[in-house]
Amino acid sequence: MIVLVSDQNNNIFTKIVKANLMTLASHLNVVEISTPIGYGDVYTASYVIERFASHMPKNTIFLSVIDGLNDGARIPIALLTKDEKIFVGFDNGTLTATIERFGIRQIRRVETSNGFPMSITESALKVLTPIAAKLSLDMEFDQVGDLYMTYYSLKHKPPKILKDAVEGEVSFINEFGSVETNIPFDSLVEIKVEIGDEIKVNKRNVLVTDDERDGENNDLILRNGICGYIEILSKFSRAEKLLKVHPRERLRLEAST
């Protein structure tokens, strides 16, 4: 299986990449990640890939076609994680959250005959797509290219537990305006917050619940979301607007007194 993630969602370019994959390896089951990723938004892409990877079996191949918006970020690499998932993409930071969660077994630079093409279209179709297809067939990972000893890492803000608060960051905003965070739901136990309590998020009251049907009007709800991370949502509005936050912004969750 190949999972395709791109910052050009529902664009003809993504469809062409998918068609090219299926031409090169007709046996492939290609799954497209539909979560919106802004053009060149490597931070959102990093977290989205990590969340999907958490639910995929080993030997899944991820093809990440995310433009890093600078020439150096177009170096093609392949990552083999400790749980034997493979990620093919550019060295632009999109694999940061994946590496932090699953670890590195190997990173290799994809060999190309004449360097690597600079346009995103050529890079995706002539370099990334063929190597992903070959890896899905019979290519051994060490045939990808030379070991890549350094890689570009994003400066994520790791979650931090304080005396009466938990801090972290907004990982991404989903299509419903819900706020996905990098804060583990279990960290609420450390500040003595339970299901049914209210908590302050950036000084706004939010209900902690295990049932998204709770809450009324434009109430904010906090629940255990994807992969055990905190998600903040609202039934009748966009949580991002109520909280006035955006991806990468710092979040502070305080126990109500």
C-alpha cells in the first residue's frame, strides 16, 4: 500500500502522481490523504503524516509530495522507521513528527543520474514516484542510495506539564475547524482534570468530555482525539475561531479552580 500526501489536495497534479504510481506498479493500492494542507505548510504536513502513520501497518509506504519552498528542501530522501514503515519525500522537515514518534532505522538519499530536478512536478514524477513504486515491488531499502547522515528537523514545541497546567502547540486545524494538538490526553491526569470537568484553554472555558454530543450553542469541547492527542472542537462553530489560534501556536491548558 502507498499513502499519498500532498499540499496540492484535489489538484490535477495529485491525480497525475497517483496515476503515475499505478502505471509503474499496477498492483498498488494507493490511498490519498484528504486532510487539507496549505501549499508549503511542512508543519501541518509533519503532524498529519505522523497521525496517519500511527494507524497504518508496517511495510506501508508513504509518498510525501510537499514543497519546502526553497531549493535546498528538494533533496529527495527515503526514511525507514524502526517499525518498518517507509517514507519517501523531500528533506524539508515533513518527517519530523514521524521520526520523533517512530524512530529511525535508516535514512538514505535517493540516487538520481543528474542531480535532482528543481521543479516540484519533475521532482515528484521523475524521482519520488518511481522510487516509491520500486520499493513497493522488490527493491531493497539499501538500494535507494547512500546513507543520509543529517536531515532537516522542524522546531516543534514539545508538550510540557507544569504544576496546574499543560502546554503544547496546535498541530493542525482539520477541515471542520477543530484544533488538533500535540498534547497527550493522558497528561490531563497530571493536573487532576477528569472527564466532566471544565478546563481553561488560553483562558477560555472548555468542557472535557468523552462524548462530542455534549455542549450547547458555541461551547468548546475537549476530547481524546486521534492517536491519544487532545482535540478541541465545537458542534456549531469552528473551534479555531473561538480560540483564535492557528497551527504552531502555543496552547496553555489550565485546571479550573
